[in-house]
Amino acid sequence: MKQKDATQEEYYRGIRSVPYDLVKELVIALAGVAIVTIAVAAILSSPDEPPVTIASWSQDDAVDFVTTATGELAGTTTSAGYGQPYNSTADAAQTWGPIAPQVWFGERIPIDSANSFVIEPLQRAAFSNSDLDSALKTWQSASSDDQAKWTDAYTKALADAQVSDGKVTVAEGDYGPLPVMMTNLLGMARSGALDGLLQISGRFYQTDYTPALLFMGDGGYLDGLADHWSLHGDQWGMMNETGQYPGQTWLWLYTMWYQVFPFTDESGILGLNEGNADLGIIILMTVLTAALALVPFIPLLRDVPRWIPIHRLIWRDYYAPKKAKA
Amino acid sequence: MAPASPAVSQPTTEDTNRTLRVRRYIDRTLPMDHLLPDRQPYYVGSWVYVFGVITIAALVWVVVSGVVLSFMGPQWWHVSGLGRFFNSLHFWSTQLFFLFMVLHLWGQYFMASWRDGRAATWLIGVVIFGASILTAFTGYLSQQNFDSQFIAINAKDAMNGAGIGAFFNVLNFGQMYGLHVMLLPITVTFLVAWHIVMVRTRGVVKPIDPEGGSRS
């Protein structure tokens, strides 16, 4: 009979057995792990850095907030030109040859950055604000060339903007209705009103923070905080948490690929490069995980344990008598 | 009263009673002395075997602390000292769970534990590892603090690039929280139970034969 078809009694025939208490072992393990966990939890606690809100972002870095909002109107932010699943910007999705899953599944979570993050919240505030209402009408009736001219000039001017009394002021220039729109948007943001307006979905309960997180992700403020806490991908960020706590350390292999060629290189190799690193690394990790699962069937991989005699340390009692005989 | 009709030939109870057939199958494949053994081969004395049981112990504390946190709601631990303590228990028991699981995985690899018909046990172990990573990932996304915000913003690119983001939206707290407290823990727990049953059904593998031994 083959070993794999044998019953336990047949499989262990001729092998000495010793008393064993499985339940006792489990109870000791539960108690031991509980003691360690309680001790570490009591001494080290756990990370809980408060979340960034639209209000805290606009209060702490008003210029970044206004620059980001202007970028949404100009269509120059990350989310505005992201591609699927948020919009259908051409050639924005990651692909590897014919493999283009981002494109395949289409625009499943449609987000119009300019409208969702700027225009619609302002429209809700315009009913009691004739200046804002007029500015919005000017913006919406303007040609796309005029809109582009205003956003371009305003973005450049924001590089030297001043902040005083919670307002952003820039040098004189032709910015169309943008100063009025942005002053109002900033005011709404600083008061906390924009946090709520970005979550409006027509339903009372709301647990989807996609619009607000995309908007914050377009700015530099949140990114700067992440850099401070070493959370970026090129800082092995997946393995870190704020406050020097360990993150998802088990993702070390996944995050390692973001640090090495070809995923750090603009040109890369075999079509894999910095531009499609996310797709390339997910494919690579899927292949490696499948290989790990199928180790028992893969020659060489399944033979390594025989070649590296770690098993002789693990089962040294088993091997010891044979050595003595020799 | 009319006399009883003569007995018609019926299949025996053993053939038709499915409950009996299931019970006999269980008795045959996993008798209680295999599920809860009081003797083991002498070579099972190595410390490497401890990694499996302490992984299970850590998982128990992950689940227990997670049940308390989910019962009290996702806001509780941000505003309560006791809640913060339970979150810390959840956080560190998760860290220990992964540490022990990786040690268990490497231990089993160097013991080539898939031999003699145990390949499926190894394979399910790897699936547990993957499901646990997904469970922990949704947990990090459900923290409702700065870490979860940045992890979501950063991770969306990987998910979207692979097309997964169209269905698994890491920016959607409700979806991540639901997966984290319900579907994924149940999946991991079920797979761990299955893994244990497979280990107990076959018993632990013999040491690698010095002359080469059998392969899976």
C-alpha cells in the first residue's frame, strides 16, 4: 500500500509513540499567547493618528487646498485623469501588452472630479450667496479656452499666494470668477461644511468615502504627512504604521518589488516598468503565491528541504540513533 | 381490523439513512482518537510543532478581541480607554498571529510536510495565509484613522491597476468593514478548521527519510 493511502495505524506501524495531551497543549498556548498579547498591548498600545478631514487640510494648508481644487477644475489632478474605474481618460489605465484588467471592467465608480469636488458643493452654497451664484454662472457659461486660461493663470499665481485670516490672496491678474469660487470653497472647507457636502449621496446613511479620499489624495498635504510617517511605497510604507508601529510586515515581499528594477525604471524590461508597476507586481505576486501553494508538485522547490538539512535539527531525536549505529 | 399487509421488501436502514452514512464516514475518516489523540509518534516532540498551536491560539485572541470591537462599533475604540486597549489586543494578537503563521509555514516547508498524501493540507495552509492577508488588509482599512486613509489612497492604485478595484473599492469604508468583520473572518476560521481536520485525519508526516523517501 502506498504511504498516501495508508490509515494512520498503517502509516505509523513500527514507530514508537509517546503520551501526548492535545487539550493541555492548546490551553497552555492560549494562556501563553494571552499573557504576551496583554503585556504588549498594555505597554505599547496601538497606533491611532487622527484622520485628516477636509476641514483640517484647508485650515493647515489653505494654499494646497485651493491649488488642488483649481487643479480639479483644470482637469490636471490625479483623479481627474485617472482612468478606470473613475473615468475613461484615454491611455491612463495600466496595461501589460494585451493584459488590461483596469480597462476591461470599465467605469464602475464614476467620479467627475471638477463637478463632484468643486462645482456641486458650490452650487449648494450659492442659493444664499449672489456673488457666488454669479461667479458660478460665469464659469459655466465660459468657453473651455477661457476656463483653461483662468485656471492656468490662477495656478501659477497660487505658487506665491499669501494666507491671512483664513483667506488666500494672489497677485492681481485675470482669473475670471475663480477667486470668488475658491474663497467660498475654502470658507466652506474650513468650516467643515465641505466634509459633509462631499458625502452627499441622496441617502441618509453613508459609508463610502471615495469622493473625499480621492480629493484629499490629489493634494500634497496628506502626502506630506505620509512622507513624515514613512508610509510611501518607496519607503517600504506598507510595512509601517504611524508612530513607529509595525504595519503589514507580512507584505514585505510585495512591497519589495516597488523598490527594485524594472518597477522603479521608466523604461523597464519586457514592457514592465514604473508606469504599470501596480499591475506587474500584482501579476508577479499572483504567480509566486500560486507557486507557493503548488510547491508539493514543483520539482526543485519541493526538493530543497532534502538538500538543506534543517529537518535534521527539527527531528534530531529521530536521526540521532541512526548516527549512533553508523 | 384488517390484517396487516405482508411486509414488502425494503432497503435496509444502513442503505437509506443518510445521517447514518455521514456518521459512519466521519467515524471511518476521523475517529475521535485521531481528532483528539492522547499519543503521538515520538518525533513530534520538536518545538517546531508548537508554531501551529500558538498560531491557532493567536487567532482565537484575534477573533475574541475583534468580536468585542465589532460589538461596540467602529468609533468606540477612538474615544474610550478600554476600547483602545481592546484595539491594542486586536492589533498585537494579529501581529503575533502572522509571526507564528510564518514560522509555522517555514517549519512545515523544511519538514516537506506535504509528503505522503498531504499536499492538500499544505495548499489549504497557503490559502489560509492569503485569506489572512486580505482580512488584515481590510482591518487596516477599517481603522478610521490616518493610517487607514493613506493605506486606502495608496492601495487603490494597486487594486485599480489589476482591475480588482472595480469591485473591491478600498476607499469604501462600508465595504471594507463588512468584509473585515464578517465574510473574511468566517472564511479564515472555516479554512483553519478544515486545515486542522486534514492534519488530524492523516496525522503528522514522518521525518524525511535519510535515503530520499517518498514524495507527494
